[in-house]
Amino acid sequence: MAGSEGLKRSVLRVLDFIFILRPTVAVGMWVFFFAGAALAARAGGASLSLVLPPRDVLLGFGAMTAVLGGGCLLNQISDVETDRVNEKLFFLPRGMISMRAAWVEVVVVWVLAAVLAAPLSAGFRVALAASLLLNITYSAPPVRAKSHCPWDMVWNGLGFGFVSAAAGWSSVAPLSPAIIPLGLTYTLAVAGVTASTTVLDVEGDRALGLRTTAAVLGGSGASALTLVLVAAAGLMGAVLRDPLGFLGPVLSLPLLIRAHVTRDRAHRIAANQFMVAAFAVVAAMRAPYLLLLLALVYFGSRGYYRARFGFSYPGAGTP
């Protein structure tokens, strides 16, 4: 028994260093990365393999995931006191992982991203560098975009929506002006859900003097802005005849409207999580392996958070 308990603790300890990189957050980036890759393939008269993407797409996927993972960890390092107040992202506030170990992990994953990107095109490396810059300036001073409305929405929208799609595109073909209107559509959608997520942290953010979207506009104002941005993204998606840009927002709006009307925290969490899932399912029409990745992250996270913290996430819990 003692041996099995020791093994369980060791496994959970290793998983701590994986889940501190927030794989559930990475799902949003994966959606737009593979969407961009699929659009580039279609523009060239081809399509992505339904079984396994090409080598360059896999390398780009790994590099972008590593950059975002490091960005999520940098965000937690910068916001350890905020997270303690809001009772979320327990790894650093509870001392489960030391600040020194967290900094080492940031360096390791960003070096890994550079290694993976080395064989890829100059266009992809530009997109990766833009992603790295957005991740750093989102959390770190003096910019610290996450603490200032509207830059918290703009940075997330550009990073997850525009830059991720451009990175996916450039892992298949040279960048084209066609990515601009599509990237802006995705930027609006991500900016909308970013505004929605700030509603959940409004009290803690205000207590610490952070001027996030909800802290500035109030929970109701940020919620209303979410509806406007997501609806605008859906309209642009319809005009561009882009299934992801249209269906993702249309499927998400009912739950976002419910959260706006009820102002219920559980409804807000469900709406935010459903929007990511809706985009993933639509994107999986052209990249089916996204469903496998989504299932791996979902069930892996549920098992890990249940074993580690005693609640289920994604779900009612908010790590």
C-alpha cells in the first residue's frame, strides 16, 4: 500500500508540471491553429490529412503549444497574489511548485518552442515570435495588457485568434492576405469570451486595483460587450462564408445570453467552456484529430483535478 501511494504521489507531482501549463487554455489556440492550416491547404487546392497532419504542421503545433504554455505559466508567476485572492490556479499560491521551479519551466518550454520552430518557414517563425511577444507583454510589466481594459481583450483576441491562425496557415503555405479578415473574425470571438472570463474575477481584480474589462465596465457591462463581440464575429463569419467564424459564435450565443440574464456564476463558467468546445467541434470538421486532443485534455484534466484537488474541472470547479 505504501508503495502504491508513493507512486501515486510521484505521478501527480509530474502531472503538476504539465497542468500548470494550462492545457485546457491551449485548446483554444489549437482550434485556430488547425483552422488556419486547413484554410491554407484549401486555398492551395488540397486538404489536411484526416488521420495525421504533415510534419511541419505537427512541429508548428508543438512550438505554438510550448510558447502558450510558457505564457500561461508566466501569467501565474505574475499573478500569484491575485490568484490567491480569487482562489484559483493553486500551484503557486499553495506552494505546490516553487517560484524558482516555475521560472525554470518557462525557460525550458520556450527553448523547446525555438527548437521545434527551427526547421519551419520564416513566416511561421515570425508568427511564433509575435505569439511570444504577446504572451510576455500580456502578463509582464511594463505593458501587462491583462490588467488594462481593452488591452486584455485585444491581446487575447490577437494571440489566440489572429496569430494562431496565421501560424497554422504558415505551417502549410506562405502567408496570404486572405488570413486577415478571417483572423479578425476569430479575434472578435476570442475577445468576446475574454470579456466574459473577466466577469468571474471581477471582485478579486478590483480588490487588487486591476483594471480588467469587468473591473472597468462592471460584470453586466462586460457581459453585454461579450454578446456584441461574439455576435459581430458570427456576422463576419457569415459574410466570409467561414463555418468556424459563423457556427462557433451562433452555437455559443444561447448560453452566453443565459449567463447575461441570470448573472449566475455556474452559467458563466458553462458558457465560457462551451464556446471553446463549440469552436473545437466545428474546427474538427476539417481536422478530426482535434476531437482526440480535446478528449485527452478534457478527461485527463477531469481525472487530474479530481485526484489532486477533489473537484472536477472542466466543470463546476475553476482552477
